Amino acid sequence: MSCDAPSALLARKWRATTTLNQSEAADALGIHQSTLTKIEGGDRRPSLSLLKKMGDLYSLTPADLAEGVSVMVGAGADAQAGA
């Protein structure tokens, strides 16, 4: 698996703005901790619906969410289009 460093850094940065540990954040997002570990490790990208949940949980601004869509979802679409 390739590491997607920009999306991993962004996901970790967002959670770091809270007092939630990874397990608590995963529970609040309705996902397994292993899924959040993969997202924060750059091995998986979140869906748009999960990005919205992250935005709600982490109290992200519209600009934060736009950056997330661009970095996490847009990069995946670009990679698939080039494949």
C-alpha cells in the first residue's frame, strides 16, 4: 500500500484539535478504529459522507472541509482518472 501523506497529515491534524483519542473518534464517526488508523496512516481515503461526519465531529470550517475534499477525495479521483 502506498502512503498518502497529505491526507494522513490532514486527518491527524483535525483530530488533534480535539481531546478525542483515536478510539473515541472512530466510535463517534461510526467506524472501526482500524479504519481511522488507515485513514490517518494514509492507507485509505475517507468517503465524502465520512468527511462530512469528520467536519461535524471536529468542528471544521467550510474551508477545512474544502481542503479535505481536495486533498483526500480529489487526489483519489485524479489517480483513478490517470489509471
